[in-house]
Amino acid sequence: MTDLPPSKLNPTRSGVTVRKLALMASVFAGVGMALYGFSPSADKAELFTSPAYAQVNADVSKVAQPIGFADIVERVKPSVISVKIRMKDKAEADGEEWSFQPGSPMERFFRRFGGPDGLPPGMRGRRGHGFVTGQGSGFFISADGYAVTNNHVVDGADKVEVTTDDGKTYTAKVIGTDPRTDIALIKVEGGSNFAFAKLSDDKVRIGDWVLAVGNPFGLGGSVTAGIVSASGRDIGTGPYDDFLQIDAPVNKGNSGGPAFNMKGDVVGVNTAIYSPSGGSVGIAFSIPANTVKSVVAQLKDKGSVSRGWIGVQIQPVTSDIADSLGLKKAEGALVAEPQSNSPAAKAGIQSGDVITAVNGDPVKDARELARTIGSFAPGTSIKLNILRKGKDKVVNLTLGTLPNTVEARADHHGDRGSLHDSDIPRLGLTVAPAGSVAGAGAEGVVVIDVDPRSPAADRGFKEGDVILEVAGKSVSNSADVRQAITSARADNKNSVLMRVRTGSTARFIAMPIAKS
């Protein structure tokens, strides 16, 4: 950090510089000396009631006055609505507690980000008499009554009601939902000329002010202020995670509410909080406006969202994997396995390929690739830059439609530890030709024993795993594995890449092989 001299100091937001403040102080002192000629007997009361003092004091007060948000709030608050839902309580009807299955991904997510009871913020409402009610927030995006909220607020609702800022209540219908981004579009019936908010076109910067407006704890329209703490957050809810993190207090009932910038535009939709206690601790997550715009456009047009799909299992390129592939940087998305009959398979993409760019735009990691492909419409023709065995290649393909049961997800479980020797027995693995073990298939070598205290166990190997390739070469016995590792060490590789199949899923594991 470079210290600037006083002459380079920037003005404050009110436009009054430190130099001007010093000048004001000097003027004030000069006025006092001129009026009283340094006389110790001068009446100090007259000094502090003089017109000169009043003027200087007024200027200083303007500088010290904190920034307020009242003008912005007055303008945007009428666009925010409270959302109430009613649905049949299937759990009560079955005599069971309404909750997600213990240990399930949704239960873990909402226990971590929703609250201690493991339920979504919008669905932790009252229950009884065969129904459960919930409350959330939302905001109008058009004067004719279209509004945005969270999918988890209205999912499964039999009845949706919204209350506007002026206290009027309307019935609404669900136009469409997108569980993958947790966005829902609803339409108010029986009203018109609603105040509405604009989704921001501006790039959000860390440190920008934001105002969260919503319906916390069912209290009605409430406003909290904070800043953007981070962007691009992955909180483990799905392959399209790209959340803004804000520190404006967001609580139960704020789900689906907007986060405004200082222009009064919506920069995000508040959807989750990190909360050990169920209340705000200053960590909330918002869906960025650009994501909301693309999703809402499809929901309004056809009631659902279609995403592009290439059909590959992908995983991050770690530093060990990058070294084993000869990459200078740990960037791109590693193809663990193309899915059968997918666009990727038809285009000739192979296991071990690293996707480095889409239509010329660099791919930073596996998660970015999933988001980028998902942003295209099915049927779009794209170009993929791939690295195959050290050589660059361009592949053209036409995107398919992401199946409802298939996620183009990034696998984050490829690497878990370190290995330090190239000798198979000393790695802690005992292997056998896959064809010799029932159920292991005909290709590769199957792991029949793992030393629990070995590097192999640390790396995540377990009995039944099938090693298909080592350093890009197919293996059928332990000798093939040893030979591949020996060759990699002779080429001064610090790690070697193994393609491993566990059940129906394939992944790559980078195994350091540098000599001690």
C-alpha cells in the first residue's frame, strides 16, 4: 500500500476536503481573534453565538452527517410484497413430522443455512387442521402484477396471497418455478398499476451498499442495510450456485425479498442465511440479478426453464492434476467421463480431456463450465476448446436439453490426500485384473484391499474401485500400473492421474509420485 501525501487526499462524499475543513477552522480562529483581539477578558458566550461561528458550525455539521437511505427506501418499498402460502400438510396427514429426511442434501442445506429445525425459511410456519402455512417476501417486476419470490416459498402451495405495502391483499397464482436456482414467478390477480422494481444491469462490486427489504418474522415491510461481502459464492445447493454474500440482516420471512443498490435497482433476491441460531448473524446469500432475469424470462414465456446440456461428468483441475497433465495452471474442467449418447460423446469428447474455453471465453473451473453451459438454450451450437494429451483441440457440438434427473454438476470429491511412492504394494493397494473378480467388469484392475493407514486410503480408495487408466494408458494388471507410474517418473512428473470407477461414476485421482 502506498501512502499518499496530504495534497493527494481524495474528497469526502460530501465534496469537502480535509484541506477545506482546515481552512474553515482557520477562518473560525481568525474571526475570533479579529473580534476579540486576543483579549483574555472577551466574552466567550458572544463568540459562540456569533454569525461567523454559526456558519462554520453549520458547514461542519453537513460534513459529519451520516449517509441516509430514506429517499431510496421511500421510492422502492412500495414494490416489495409479503407472500403467504397455504398447503395441505401431508406430513400431518401421515402422522409424521414435516421435515426433510435426516442427512439428505436439502436437510443439511437448510440446517446449515436456514435454521436449527432443518426447514426452509419460507416454510417454517404454523401448522394444524391438515394445513401448513408459511410466509416469505417478494417484489413486483411489472405494473401488471408479475412478481418474483423464492421457489421454496411457494413450492407445493395450494393458495398464495400477497400483501402490498399499503396493506391490500390479493390472490396470486404461480406462473412457474425453477428449483435449481430457487426462483419463482407469480402473478397477482385482480389488480393493476402496481409499483415495481427494476432488475439491475450494473456489475456488483464487493463493498457496494445494499438494502434488504422484506417480511422478517411476519412483521411486514422492514428495511435493513449492509454491504456486498463477496460474490460468486458456492454454498453447495447445486451446480449453478453463484450467490452474492451480503451482511444486511436477513431473517426468517425475508426469503424471496429484494436486495437494492443505491440506484434503487434490485441486485439480488435473498434466498438463504448462514445461522447457527435461526436468526441473522450477518451472512446472507442472494441470487444475482442477471440470473434472475434469464430465469424469469423463461418462466414468463413457458412456465419452466430449459438449460443446455453437453452430457459429461466433470471435476476440478487441482494442482496435482494440472501437474500430471502438464498444465501450467490449475484451470479448466476435467472430463471424468462423457455420458452415453450425449452431445459430448457424439462430438468425440473423451475421458481425460480438459475443457479450457467455451466459444473462446476461458473456463476457470468445473463450476464455471456448468453455469456457462446451463446459460445457453438447448439447440445452441458452441465451440469447446479442449486439451487432450498436451495438444489443443477445438470441438463443435450442439447442446441438448438438460434432463430433469441429470445435473451437469462439478464433482468436488476427486482428491482427498497425498501419496508418496510409486510401488503399488507400498501405496497400500492390492489390485487384481477386473475380469477375475465377479461384478468388476472386463476393463481395468479392481482394488481388492486397501490398507486403512495408507496413502491410498487417505486418497479415498476403497475396495471395489476399478482403476481404468493410469497416466492416460489403459491398465489390465498390476504390472501395467507399475509401468505407467515408472514412465511418468522418468518424465519428471510429480504426480500421475488415475481414472477410477466407483459404481457407475468415474473420476480422476491425482497421485503424487515425486521421489522423496
